[in-house]
Amino acid sequence: MGRRMLRDVDPGIIRAFLTVAETGSVTHTARRLNRSQGAISQQIKRLEQLSDKLLFSRAGQRMVLTPEGENLLGAASHFIAANDRIWAALSEPMIQGEVRFGAPYDIIGSYAPAILRRFSNAFPTVRVTLVCKDTALLLSDIRTGAIDLALTTELGCGTGGETLRRDQLVWVGARSGGAHTRHPLPVSLGAESCVFRPIATAALRKAKRTWQVACEVSNMEPVRATLEADLAVAPMLRHSIPESLAALPAAARLPRLPAFRVNLYQAARPNPAVLAFAAHARACIAVH
């Protein structure tokens, strides 16, 4: 047999595919990528011709991935992440300045170290200032220009945001712990501005589960301490669970919590350093 002919794939087509998969809409994809709807439709059609497979089907007003489209999703994500890394590497010699980066308490330990390490190695002359606040406060800081770039955890994605990952919110406790069996249920929650707090308390009320607050701060260290001591349970994103803790199984009979998005927001006029930092954030989160 002869060798299979290799062909180059336009990154723009793959980026359109990923964005339609995320938004479920050609219209929203066109708006986000600053292209016409016709151009996005042609890119999807071109990719389907290359693969000789139908990648999307209609479910009401939404475009949803077919099984063939689902199979392509992982490779497409890695392809775009690699493309963004190459682009960042090409622009590295010219980049200087400062990046003011914000992340919420619930994911700062999961993603920030890898992003900061990678960016610092690539751009040692760029100064990075880290701001740690709840999502609502970070979004306010982006709007006022107090920070240049932020990761957030949200149920949806606001105007100007970009979803990098979806993650399930779950109940977490000590390994082999028994806090979840107590009545009322002891719960460690963030402060009033914590995005998980109203979701978790509403789920408990709906399930008619009585509960009491064991810890009430937007700081992971005291929350983690109460969980490791088996004094409480808490809502956390699955990817952010420390090794010393565990997601509680269905047998714990706690109400199911929704999935959240890890979103990226940038300032209205990002400088080259901010754009490079965003590319590193995308690449790091894609491989987590």
C-alpha cells in the first residue's frame, strides 16, 4: 500500500468548528470570531467535506455534535492550542510590559500555577500581577480596567467572554469522612459574592435538606481545613478537588449540582503581553 497523502488543515476552520460546538450557533460563532454567518457555514461545510462525515445535526435551534463530531473534538482542541502556542512563540521577542491577571479562589490553585510558570518562562521580562477575588468582583474589575485579564467560573458566559472548559460542580468532603451524614448538614461556603454559594444553598433547600454554615469565607485554606478535619462538606469544581479530599458519591444523597464554565475575559484593548498571556492560558487549560 502507498503512503496516505498528508494534507494541511486551516486553523481557522478548526476554530470555527470548536466555537460552533461550544455555542451551538453559527450566528453566535460569527459574532465571536468577527466573521459573517456565511463564512462560518462554509468553514463547517469544508471541514465536513475533508472528513467525509456529518459533524453537526440540528436539535431545535441549536447545532449539536454528531458522534463523528464528538470524536474530532479532542484533537481539534489540541490543534488550536498548539496553533496559539506557535503564534505566541513567534511574537515573543517583541513582548514587554505588564499583565494584571485575576482568578477566583475556587480555581486559582488548579490553573494559575501552570499558566504563570509557563508564561514566566516564555516572557521573563513581563511583570505579572496576580489578583484573587470572587468571579463577580473580577468581572467588575475587567469592566473598569482594574485588571487586564481574568479567569472566571460561571454557569454561562457573558459578553466578551470565552469558555475554555466545562467542569461539574460536586459536593466534596474528607476521604472516608462522615460529615455528609450529619443533621443538619455542615457546609463550608464562600462569602456572599461567591458564585457557588447561592447554587449550593438553593439545591439544599429544594432537596429539603437542613444545613448550617461551618465556614463562610472566600479563601480556600480555611474551607479546605474544615473539610480535611471532616467538619463539613463544600461545593467545588471536580477539577479543583485537592488530593486530600474526595467528591462525595451518589450514595451520600446530596442534591446534584450543575456544571460550570471556566471563562476567559480580556480588557477591551489588550496589549501584546495580555494577548500572549491569554494564549498561554488557553493552551494550559486545554491540556489539563
